[in-house]
Amino acid sequence: MNIRLGHLVLLVAILLFSGCVRKNFFATTPLTDPEVRQKIENNPEAVDSVLVQAGKHYNRKGFVHRIFWGTHYRPVWGAPVKVPVFDMDTTKGGLEIEKLGGGYQTTSLTLVDKDGFTYALRSLDKDPKEVLPKLWRNTFVLNILRDQISAINPYGALILPPMAKAAGIPHSSPELVYVRPNDSSFGEYEDEFSDRLFAIEEKYNDKNAITPALGNATDIVGSGKMLNNRFEDDDHFVDQLAFAKARLFDLLVHDWDRHEGQWEWAKYEKGDENYYRPIPKDRDNVFYRFQDGIIPWIFSRNWAIRKFESFDDEFNDVYALMINSRFIDERALSQVTRAQFDSLAKELQTAITDDVIAKGVQSFPDSVYQLIGENTQRKLINRRDKLHEAANKFYEILAKEVLVIGTDKEDEFEVNRLDDERTEVVVKRESDENVIYRRTFYRSETELITLHGLAEDDKFKIKGKVKHGIKVKIVGGRGEDEIEDESDVKRGGKKTWVYDTKRGTELKAGPTTKDKRTSDVRVHAFDREGF
């Protein structure tokens, strides 16, 4: 389908389904039997488990609607599932409310047990109302967004723990719970949580959440703090191999929403140095199924919203699974080589056996397993078998343009143009001359290497005489930097581009240097947190 035809189909469909927002989009209760609700209200202690449907409202639409907008996981949302009733006094040994959480779409509470361990109580269903500008919240656009939540598998996160455990990746273990109508133990949040289905899972967000599975970790921090520590000091490092393995696991389970806010980091101390290993969280979008309707198919084309790729037997578009994670990937994977990605892929293939996948998929509620269990299991096995191919593509996308980032301390950057194909980058701490970064780049893979000096007085030296070379961009950062370019690339134009302030920067340019210095201090801008 070409772009013009796609636009035409999209316009016709929107006109067909336009109108005002539906006031009663969501089902009034997830309970399958209205009499059970009455029984709970009369005697809350009389019922300890209930039969629910996570989203019966997604199944109100007929055949024509599904042709245009997709079937997605509507049957799964409508499947009857038996879950325990949540009790603030007894669940997890007794819990107390710490704070209201959640993003723009999810209703969430942070709960604390008697030992100080935290849990997240997160709604399975979502309401995207708050992501829309106020002007559109009373229009058909909200109808469409709400309906497309059906592309999410509400039970996907339940089957990941056995696979993550086998892979050696930290993980939470979500459990389903139903909150009673008008449960007064929720205090001021009673109305928001009344008569709803949730998942409760461990929340790894501070020292109290350090479990034996995390070994000798000394702390747990969010991505913002981890990145700030990494950039401010020269003795804080990301365990890039651990993060690379976690990201390959994301590819396996088709989790496309892995932005920096989707990670916590366990901190480890080794002598005077600190290392951070990733802890994934918020697995809402695993096994996403979006492209089975005419309009979603159009919306997910490469020229539109490419990241909405569907979970399939094949890795149809690895780049789509990297769009939301670009910021953290660039900052936490810049040192991982092709050989290391390949080795990690093989490690995961060995660890996540057919039996491990089967055990995970069997964690679906029985009614859900009957609908999608065998299909999900087959897809996971096929994807695992092809993980090395996805890892290779993942590496190639990352290798095209690479960030090499210093710190707010004094750093020394050395670039050695070894030959027409290879360029080596080495970063040393000025304080003790220890190498903190080393990688050899290949011109067949990499088009641009960007060096960020951040703060303090950094030194940059580029050497090597070659016919062809990779473009190197130097952003000196705050401080009085020394930049010396002794390299010479005979063909292809200037290959060393220098961005810094004219004042306080000493530049010894060579035949390959392009001087882009300015008086504007914004030339130093660097996004440290991404939020």
C-alpha cells in the first residue's frame, strides 16, 4: 500500500468512526458475576477469590470495527480469570500505603511491608486520557486511543520470571489481585482503586529492596541518579555487558518500551570504583500486537509510528524495538562489541531452553493459555533460535553513530586512526592515567564517533595518516580544553570536527580538522538524564 492510498484509507476510517468521546467506555466492574459484587459489599470477608475479566469493554466492537482497528488481544482481555482478593492487612504479610504513583495511563500505589520492602500495585487496564491535549479529550481521538489499549497483552508480564531467572536477569514476579469495592483501607485513594483488577509486584527502588538475588549490591538507584553519578565522577561505571544482555532479552520478548524510566540500577562497589547493573521494570508492552487491523497497519509503517511493531515469529524490525530506548542505549552500550553481543545472544539461547519457555507460558491463567499459550510459546522459541541474528542487527544500528562520553573530571581522549578501516578510541582518567574506555571502530560499521568531554580541562589527541577514515566529532565541554589533531585523512573531506568555545580552548589543527568553535556556550549542551 503506497503512502497516498494509506492516507486515503485512514481518512475514510476516521470519518466512519468519528464522533464525541464515549462517556461510559470502561466496564463498570471487572467481575463476571454482578451478584458476587453484592455479596462482597454485604460481607467483605466472605469472598477470598473472584472471577474477573480484565477488559470486557474491548469486546463490545463488531466485525467491521475489528477489520479497521484490529482484533489485537481483545479475546484475552475478555477471558474469565480467577484471582485472589487483595487485603491490605494480610497480603504480603500486611502492607501500608507509601504514595500514589503511576504514569499518565496507569493507576499505581507504592506499598510497604513490615520489613520496609516496597511493592507496586499497578492497574492492568489503562486510560490514555492524560496523554492527550485537553482540546482532544472530549473527541473521538480519545475513543480510538482507549480502544487501542487492547493491543497490550494484560497478562504478558506474568510469564517472564522463569525466563529472566534462567537468563540471570533481575526481575519482579507480578501477581494478580482484585481490590474490593469501596475498600476503606485505601483511605483517600479509595475511589481510584475500588472494584478493579491489579498486578502487585516487587519494587526495586532502594536499599530495602536488595535481595540475595542481587548479591552484594550496596544500593539501588534510578536511571537519573545513575547517569548523574556516571557523568559527575570518574569512578562510576555502567556494567555494559549486563545491560546488553538485558536489552537482548527485551528483543526476545518484544518489549519496545524500554526508555530510561523503565530501569532501576543495583550499585556494586569494587575497591574505589562503583558499578551499576540494570533491573528491568514495567513490562506492560511485552508481546505487543498492533498490526492486525487496516488502520494500525498504516499507523505502524516506517514513515509513521514505526515502534508499534507486532510480536511475531520473526524479528521483523529490530530498529522499531530500539526507538524508545535510544537515549539509554547510546549512553550505556557504547563499549560493547559485535563479538560480545554475539556471545551474549548465544548465552541466552543456551539458558532459555524450550522447557524454560514452556514453564513461563504456563504461568498464563488457564483461560488465557487456551487462547494464546501455544502460539506465544512457538513464537518465543522461534525468536530465541534467531536471537543471534537480532543481536547482530541491534549491534549494527548502535555502531552506526556512537557516543563516547567523559566525565566532569579531567579526562584524556586518544583517537588512533590505525588504518583505512580501523579507528581506536581510548579514554584515560587524568588523575591516575587508568584506561576507563577502549574500543576499536570499523569504517564499514561506524559513520560517526562523538566524543563529549563534559566539564573540567580535558585533552584530546587524534593521530594516524590514512586514505579513508571515520568522522570524529569532538565536543569539548566546559573547561579549558586542549585539542591536538595530528591525523591526516587523504580522501572524503574533513574528518575531525571540533565543537567548543573559542575562549579557553587550545586547538592545534591539522589538514583533517574542521574548526566549528563558537562564542555560544550552548555548543557544550549535553542531555544527561533524558527525562
